[in-house]
Amino acid sequence: LKLYQLVTSEPYKIVVFSGILINITFAILEPYVSLLGALQTGIFPVVFTAEVILRMVAFGPKIYFKDGWNKFDLLVVIVTNMYALLKASGLGSGLVIRGLGAMAAAGRLLRLMRAKDALEVLFTTLLLSIPSMLNVSVLLMITMMIYASLGKATIAQVKYGWSITRLVNFREYSKGIYTLFGQLT
């Protein structure tokens, strides 16, 4: 009961969010101060892991995993720990390590949204709209395929000039898609 009161108290939340802000600040300053890299891969993953374990013990696994934000926090901590382990051990390519680091940093930023109810509603709405956005994207791709086919059939032999170039034309289907995508953006 005392652990539950601790992890749900306002001072605890302020400490956790302050830790996240300090971690993000250190991540920004890491290229300029080498000591911060050691803190990023050594201390912060331990602190964030302890925070997740404290909440999991306080709520119990059944209640803990019912909340989507808790699942997200656990995922962020796992990615942070993978980043720290890969960076410390020297395994993995630089691209993989940088990608995991970027994902962990973005996840920590999104954790800050948890503090604001309005942002949480906005984030939840965004997550719920992803399937609809996927449907619209598929419809847009189908439309682009139709127009690329029509362009290949009707204007593929237009001579190269100012706006029709070696890369931007309808002579090949893939270049037609590329041309249409360029026009959309």
C-alpha cells in the first residue's frame, strides 16, 4: 500500500519527469561532453528500469498491463536498455545503435505527454486514427497507380525538356509513380 501511494504521488511524478527532462538534456549535450555518454548508457537505464519495476510491483502485473501508457513505458525502457547494452558492448552497427537511441529518446519525449490530459487525448486520437490514415494512404496509392498507368499509356513518348527529364517522366511505370509522388508533395 505504501509503495502504491509513493508511485501515485505528485512528488514522485515530478521526480520521474525531471529525470526524463535531465536525460533528454544530456542526450542533446552528449556530443559535446563525453562524460554524459557514460551517464546515458550507465545510470539512466538503471533508473528508468527501477521506476518501471516499482510501478509494476505497486500496481501488480494484472493492473499494470491494463494501462496502455504502462505498456508504452515498458517498451521505452526495453529499447533504452537495448541501446545501452549495444553501445556499451560495441556490438551492432552504428546505424542500429543510433536508431535505437533515437527511438528511446522519442519514447521518453512521448512519456512526458502522459502528464497532460489534453495531450493524452490528442495522442490517443492519433493512435485511433492510424487505421483510417492507412486506408486513405492505400486509396491514394491505388489512385497514383491508375494515373501512372494512364500516363504511361498516353504521354510516355513526350520528348525530354524543361519539366520532363530522365528521372521525371512516364516512360516507365516506376518513374511515373515517382513523378506523381513528386507532384503530390
